[in-house]
Amino acid sequence: MSEISKEVFTVMKIKTFKYFFKESISNIIKNRVMSFASITTVAAALFVLGIFMLLVANVNKMVTSVEDKVEIKAFLNDDVTTLKQNEIESEIKKIPAVKSIVFESKEDALEKFKNQLGENKDLANGLDLKNPLPASFIIKVDKVENVADTSNKIAKMEGIYKVKDGRDILDKVIRVINFIKASSLALIVILGAVGIFLISNTIRLTVYARKKEIGIMKYIGATDWFIRWPFLFEGMFLGLFGAIISILLLKFGYSYVVKVVATDVVIFSLIPAEYIINTLAWQFSIVGIVIGGLGSLISLRRFLVL
Amino acid sequence: MIKFSNVSKVYKNNHIALSNVSVTINRGDFVFLVGPSGAGKSTFIKLLLREIEPTSGEIIVNNVDVQKLTRKQIPMYRRSFGIVFQDFRLLSDKTVYENIAFAMQIVEASSRDIKKRVNQMLSLVGLSNKANMYPHQLSGGEQQRVALARALANNPKLLICDEPTGNLDPETAWGIMELLNDINLSGTTILMATHAKDVVDKMKKRVIAIEKGVIVRDQQRGVYGYED
Ligand SMILES: Nc1ncnc2c1ncn2[C@@H]1O[C@H](COP(=O)(O)OP(=O)(O)O)[C@@H](O)[C@H]1O
Ligand SMILES: [Mg+2]
């Protein structure tokens, strides 16, 4: 029997591979209604997944740019001398998270205030004599997570009268991002499951439609895997076709959105549309094939008794 | 070639389909397995194909203990047989040519071998001119010839036929029998289950008669033997 087992394990021939390919495509065509439903579902699932991925990627990009702008403003007591001021500055610089520090004198602060007033800057005229605005340090931190810690440290320093940072707003933004991430994950799982379910149903129909053929194949001496492969191919193709459709939809849809945003909303630029082709296309094709293969395997385990 | 020793088969519903069957079939034999419907003929064939396993006893084919075959070895084991059924079991969406070629695709034969062998089989069964027709365009006898060609495509040493003439009129059946005789003369062992009395009587081959799962007669150059 050793000869027999050797033959059973021979590598798949190219001709056989072609046969599987042809069989699976012809099954998809014969089974066109269910095939269409499966492809559409996978395409819809991946399309929604794509929208969420683009959303998250863009929000992440936005957060990174916001993070850049995160600064701590430490106001100095009016009685702080230049010497003391230098001392405080070097002390702040010693904090590892601090990226940069800029001094803003009382005069600078007033100038800024006047600029903000714009046409009404006359209102500030009286302030020149007795400037009520404090001098301050504007400090940038490497990471958002370090803002709280750093501002607490600075607040305890001598000569500092008050510390302000944008933590509240950031916390809100981060919470929104986390919510988007969690809900998109849930949606992806649900749609992925629906895709797998529909593909496994499609494959089940094919298995039933080919019951007779499978029986004959067994009598003639087809190996189990020779019988299974065309069904696996079929599932994988369904998944792949769905992925390709979703990628095309995303590409055209997103390119359009990018164009609109670029012309109408100047302050914020989106991730370029090439991202879809360069990154998502491959990821989605693989996800589609995996979904299809899984759906197929589930069906084969349950309905193909060899 | 085939040796059944004390083989019994009891189905799950406690129905005894075969009881203590011992029989030997030699290379080159032409054997009729006869008996009324429900006698156990198909059970005998299914055991041989390892579609089912015996409740007790031993089946040896070509010096291999069929019960000891692993799952992976079964396909290779089955490739040493050709099988023909009463209901032809052709693939309706494939042409005559494709139906025969299918058997060879499954064993991963080369395209060249397939082409050569299928044409050879078509002329053997006399259907060269109907190669591109579909099963539903053929008569019963022609369909059974296609099934026969498919069974022989991979050059099996043993041809198993389960009531191959059961759906055919006597004249057509006889055509098939002549074909089987030729195949046997060229060296292929044939085991044919049937309850067609006239066919068996005319052929004068070895007859193994089963009744209610028991071998009641095993006779060289025998006849059907029932006076009904
Ligand atoms: N899968 C099965 N389960 C239970 N009983 C069966 C099964 N297959 C066959 N039988 C019974 O076993 C007996 C022999 O069947 P079979 O071998 O098909 O007879 P034959 O082919 O001679 O007509 C019959 O009485 C039949 O009803
Ligand atoms: Mg029977």
C-alpha cells in the first residue's frame, strides 16, 4: 500500500488546478442567483468596512495634527524676576515629555490680545500703562497622554500662578474615536459573519446540485480533496469578486469625496485616494478570499459527506 | 483476486443482508451474482467497494485486506475497479465524450492519454459518432454503453456491474452482454449482479446464487436456476 499512499499525496498538477478553476467558475454561473447574493453581501460588508477604515484613518490623521497643536500654557506671577524666570524655564525643560518651550512676555501677550481685537483694538489702549496680562511659557509635549502629568508638575513649581491645557477637548475627541473604532469593529464582525453565512449557503446549494457527480467521483476513485477543491475555489472566488467590487466602489466614491473636501474645506486635507489602491486593495482581497474559504469550509464540513 | 471469508453484514436496523458468505473470484472470471430482489447482491458489491464495512468476516482483494485500508487509501483502491449501475449514472450536463473523459480527469491522466483513450473507448462501445451528444439524446442502451466506456476508461482489472441490463429491453440487454463478453475475453474480470434469467442462462458463465443473504449455489457454466 505504500505505493498507493505516495500517489495520494502527489502534488496538484497544473491541469488539475485548471480543472478546479473551470469547475468553480461554472458552478458560480450555474448558481448565479445565490452567487450574486453572496458577492453583493461580501462587497457590502467590505464597502462598509472600507468606509469605517477611511473614517478612522482620517480621524487618526486629524488627531495627530491636533496633537501637534496641544500646548500647555503656564502663567507666571507678576513678581517673577528674569533670573527666576530662567530658572523655571530650565526646570521645565528637564521634564522628559517637554518638546519645546517658548516664553511669552507681558508685552507679547498684550500685542496678541490687540491683534485678536482687530478693528476694536482701541479698547486696549488704556492697558499699555498698567498691563494686566501675565507673562507665560508655551510648552509643547511629545504625546497627548503626557499632557496631564506635565501640567501637574509645572503647576507645582514656584512662581507659576496658573496652568492651562486643552485636555478636556482632547479627551472628548479621543472618546469619539474610540467609539467609532468599537462600533466599526462590531459592524465588521456582523457583516463578515453574514458574508460567511451566505457563501456557505451558496456552497451548500452547489454541493446539493452536484450530489450525483460527487457520488460518481467517489466510485471512480477521486480523492476527498479532489472533490473538495472546486467548492473551496468557488467560495474563494465569491469572496474575491465581492472584495474587488467593494474596492472599486470605495475608490470612486472616496476619490470624489477627496476632491470635494479639497475644494470646499481648505483647512483640513484627507488621506489621498491612492491609499485605497495601495493598501486596502490587497488587504480586502485577502479578507475576501478568507471569508469565502471559511464559508466554503463550514459548508463542506456540514454537507459534504465523503 | 477477490476472497470473501465468512462475511456477514447486519444493517443498523438489525436487518441481516449477508450471512457468513465465503466466496473466491479468480482473475479473468466472468461471474453472475444472481438472486431475487433484496437477496443481498448490492450489499455484496458495496462491501467490495468499501462503501460499507462488514459486521464480521474478511474481504481480501489483490492480497489487500479491504478493512485495513485507511481513508486516504480508499480512492486508490477504488481505481482498480470499473463500475456500472442499473441507472447509468451519467452526468447530464456533460457530453458523451466528456462523461468518459471525466473518469480520467479524476485520476489526473494527461490530456493526451485522455484523448486517445476516450476515442478508443468510444469505438469499443460503438458510439464514436455520438461523442458530442448529451445523455438525454441517447437511448437507454446507448447510455449504458457510455457508462461502460467510462467504467473501462482507466483500464480496471475488475469490472463490477450492478444490474446493468435492468432498465433495458431484452435485445438491447443482449448487446450489452456481448460487449461484456468481449471485455472479459480481453482479460478483464467481471462481476455482474442481476436477476435477468434469460441473460444468465444464455451466457453459461459461473453463477453464484444468493437468497436472503446466504449463498445457496455456486456453479461453473451455470444457469439462473429458478423455475419462476
Ligand atoms: N442501508 C440499509 N439499511 C438497512 N437495510 C438495508 C440497507 N441497504 C439494504 N438493506 C436491506 O438489505 C437487504 C439486501 O439489500 P440489497 O443488497 O440491496 O439487495 P439486492 O441488491 O439483492 O436487491 C434488503 O432487504 C434491503 O432492504
Ligand atoms: Mg440491488
